[in-house]
Amino acid sequence: MKLKIYKSDASSSSEKEFSNIPSFEGDKGLFALKETIVAYQANMRQGNASTLDYGHVSGTNKKPFKQKGTGRGRQGTMKSPIHRGGAVVFGPKPRDWSKKINKKVKQLAFNRALFDKCSENGLCLIENFSDKSAKTKEFNSIISKISPKGKILIVDDVFADNVILSSRNIERVFVCEAATITALELVNFNNILVSENAFNTILARANKE
């Protein structure tokens, strides 16, 4: 599979053949990818939403008005769910939303996401992130030549401090290291720019037995 690779200043590009990118036929790996994405998203949920049921609402148990003769419906207490500030019926309570991901399923999902992203031309390479692009304006100029608009994920083995500093004020730019990138990032971003060294790390992870 061929991928586009840019010079460090994005002045020009060429194509390079990669033979060790995982390949799939048909729908193989799609279900694993779907389950993995759901698990990643579930694991990010805090699960700390909490409401008060009838027994936990503070307030008096005194009957708000007499049982008969008022022309209103009978009310036993102001803590009833029908009153403002009263109890919540079947409301959420703190819970653990996390899902376990099987190691082989996670690996299959990662490989499938990488294959899809490369096939869709959503992933391209850059020789390296130049030390000269220490200013946000210069870094933004390089990114704009490669991807003029939309969110973009920048991936490197280890980011130099100047790259982090120059990219953090660009709203549409996100950074991630090759050792920690997951199927979720590969799916969430339409445009991914990876340094050559980082892509070698990603391929090593993808071909890990």
C-alpha cells in the first residue's frame, strides 16, 4: 500500500510503498472495531451521576394541606416526585460503566482501523517535525499545506517541547504519541499526520504477534 510522505516543511511530497500495513478483506475485523470503540467510550464515562430518591430527600413529612375539602388532589408530603425539589423516580445512581476489552480483539480492532484509515487516504506521513517550526505561525503554515481545514491528529514517537508549544494554540490540532494511539483516535480523526519514525512504531505494534 502506498502512502503520501511530505518533506519536513511540507514543500513537496512523494509516495512510498509499505508492504507491512495490515490488510483485510470484506467485513473482517469490523465487529471487533465496533465493540472496541464502544468499550473505549464506555471506559471514559465517569458514572458519578446521582439523584435523590424519596428516602434521601430532606424536608418535612408534614401533610401540606388537609385531606378533604380543598378541591385539590390528595398530597401526603412535599417530598413527592410531583413537587419541585422532591424525589426523582428511577433516577441515575453512581455506577461503573467500564467494559473489558479482550487483548486479541483490541489488536484486531487496531489493525482494522489502521487499514481503513490508510485505504481512505486519511493518514499521511511527514519526514519529521522540524525543529525550525518553533513558532505557532510557522507550524500552522506547515499543517495548512497538508490539511487546509478540519481537525487533524499529529503523531510522533516523542514530541519535542517546541512542537508541543507551537501546536497547543491551534484549536484544530491534537497530538498523540505512537506508543499510545488507539483505534479510537484512528476512527475519530479524518486527517492524521504521522512522522516516519512514529509510523514505524505503529507498524511494529500492528504486526505484533
